[in-house]
Amino acid sequence: METTSIPELHRRCFLEQTACGLGSMALASLLGQEASADSDHLRKVAPAGSHFPARAKNVIFLFMAGAPSQYDLFEPKPEMQRLHGQPVPPTFLEGLSDSLIKGSARVFASPRKFARYGECGMDFSDYLPHLATCADDLCMIRSMQTDVSNHDPAQLLMQCGVPRFGMPCMGSWITYGLGSESQNLPGFIVLLSNNGPGDIAGTALWDSAFLPATHRGVTFRSDSDPILHLGNLPGIARGDQRLRLDVINDLNRIRQQKQPDPEIATRIESYELAFRMQSAAPELLDFSQETAQTLTDYGIGHEKSDGFARNCLLARRMVERGVRFVQLYHYTWDDHSDLNVKLKENTDKTDRPAAALIHDLKQRGLLDETLIVWGGEFGRTPMNEVRRGSSPGKEGRDHHPFAFTMLMAGGGVRGGQIIGRTDDLGYRPVESPVHVHDLQATIMHALGLDHTQLTFRHQGRDHRLTDVAGEVVHRIFG
């Protein structure tokens, strides 16, 4: 039996052809709204300006996914040494709903050796000899808090402001608010360490969600082909590619005249940026311009640190070229067992490059305008994780959202200071607690952005990175 296909009736056609002309009025209103959205999108492609004078121009976020142990890197606890191996004192169990610290939980004191560094006398363990040399440039926040203790939602909360998928990340919000100073590179770039499987929430951590797609993080690789499929096919000359792109853009503009969709403008801009990147990206990765001493300082060529070192050097070269937000992910810090061994593996990979990045930026006069953030999504427990056994040397720590440590440097941050204090077991803050939303508000403040004012209306409400919370920690800037 022969069937007759029914043509698809688009919303605009329906509005034009129904309700005695009222549909046309509704369509005109919709087109006006879309044209306004398109104009707003085009405005946001270029730098839009800040709410007030900024301390920093760029951000490099060294995200240690999986959560490093604050007790074994930054916060010596003499009381934990005294109580090592003993049950957690009952005074710490009163009124707690944390199942991880109940039952057979016993205090696990760090086996690491600590010393004080710099004129400020900041504590670092023997696993961080290089970052320790940056003590007077660092602000150490020991009283960080978050709301969840599972990796993916905690990472999403840190990067996107809520512990669920589908929201724009910090880098997207910041480039949406400020644009980028780079003409040939994306404003927001993500660098992933090639360090095997780990706990990471995936591309949602650098997604733009309902913000214009041009603000999504672009992932780079630290080798000769930084972005897959960016180069021309064999036999395609640059001039031919330019002509091909012009035709594609003309077709997109024709489509945009008929259907003013802001995502079409995004697509045109993305094609143009990709064309410019075909020249800019290889030059960016050409380390032959760097001195041999610089490569050595970062740890490039060293078996353990090479991958993260290349990403740190790339981050410096990116901010030099105007990239607004650079996010580095290193994701093997989830040490539920064998902590002493695994922590050493990760610090061997990351300590030297992170310190070299800070020193290099400072030497080049870029640290004052570049905000460095170092840390994970939460901390680790003050006791051995009972599920994994307690054999000496095999101990590990579980997830701990109630108190952990993060570092900040540059971008107007007053170095050589410690913010916050925790109790004798480091279980919870007893002075100056700093929530994840406070950290986000503070990062945006350094860039001249008021976190309560940078909003985007979506599905009937105004959204922002800090959701409905967040207070700037002005003390960080001195």
C-alpha cells in the first residue's frame, strides 16, 4: 500500500500560518529575541571587559584529580603522631554522620618528614622539595570544604559549581565574561596528563553546557599533533583550504539570514579559529625556542615528569599568547592503599614542573598577572581506610570532604601566608573555613568579575558559577 509522507511542520512555519496572523507576530517576536541572543553571542566572542579592575588576566588551574593527601604533603599534625594506630577519640565521633570515621577507624599519622620553608616558614613534606621553594609566593588554604565525597560529583562541584552534569564549567564562565586576548588560539584550553586510568568526570568538566559553544574548553595533547584532525589532508594547500572555508562560511551566513540561530555564528567563528590554529598550534608546541636550562627546570625529558612538565611549559606559552584559562588535569591521586608509594609516584611527576612554572612566570614578569591554582576535589581522611587493611606500609586514606588544602599563587595573591586552621586531627576547620564556592568567587574576583553578576538565563532562571552561594576571601589578596 502506497503511503504519503507528511512534511515536517517547523515551529516557525506553524506560527506564520496559523491564528489569523497572530502567528506571524509571535514569529517576529521570536526572531527578535534570537537576533538579540546572536548579537550578545558575537559580543562575547571578543573581550567583554570586567566588572572592576582586575588583579589577574589569566588562570592556570593545576587540578590534581583524585585528591592528594593534605596530611602527607602540607599539614603536619603532632597529635596524630601521638595517637597513631589508636581508635579515633570519642570526642571526634560526637554528632558526626560520617560513616568513614566510625567503627574500627584508627588514626593514621603521616610517615613523611616535614620542614618549614621560605621567610614565611610554610610547612611542606619531603615529597615536595620543589614546590617548597615557592613558599613565599604561595597562599596555602588549609580549611577548604566541599559538599560531596565521591569523585565525579565533587569534581563537578569544583569546576561547574554544582555536583551534577550539564552545567558550564569555570573556564567557560570566565571566557564568557571576559573573552580571550588570543586571536589564534582558544580562550580556554585543557591539557590532560597521559598518566593512565583514574577518577575523572570526563568532558563535562570543561563543557560550556548552555553557554555559547565557543566557550567550551579545547583539549590539547602535548605532542606533535596537539589537536586531532586539525591539519589539512595530504595534497590540500593552505590557499585551497581558505577558499573551501570561505564557501562553507558563506553557506552558513545564508542559513543564518533565514534562521538567526546564535549557534550558527559560533560555528562560523569555530571554523575561522580552527583555520588560524593550523598555523598557531605547531608553533606553540615548538620547544626549540626554549633554552636547555628551561627544559631541564621543568623536568622535560625526565622519565617520570616529562608528560606533566610539557603541559606546564605549554601552559606558560599559552598565557604568553593571551589564552585566558588553562586547565591541567593530573588524575591518579586516589590513594586508598599503598599511599606512601603512590604519593611518591605522583609527586615525582608533578612537583618539579609545578614549581618550575611558578618560577618561570615570575622570572618573565608574568606571575603578577597569572593566577595559579593547585589542588584536588577534596582531601583524605586522618585515619587508615579500614576497608583496605592496615598492613604497615600498605595503608591508605579514604575521601574527606570536610577539610583539605589548596594552593594559590600570582594574580594578586599575597604569598607566604596560610589561611585557615583545622583541629588536632585535621578533621574539620576550626578557623576561616573556605567553601568551594568561596574559592570560585575569589578566582573570579581576581579577574575583575563579580560572581553574583556574571549570569546567564536558561530555562527560566539566572544561572551562575557559584549557584546561590560564595563569598570572596579578600584575605587571600592581602
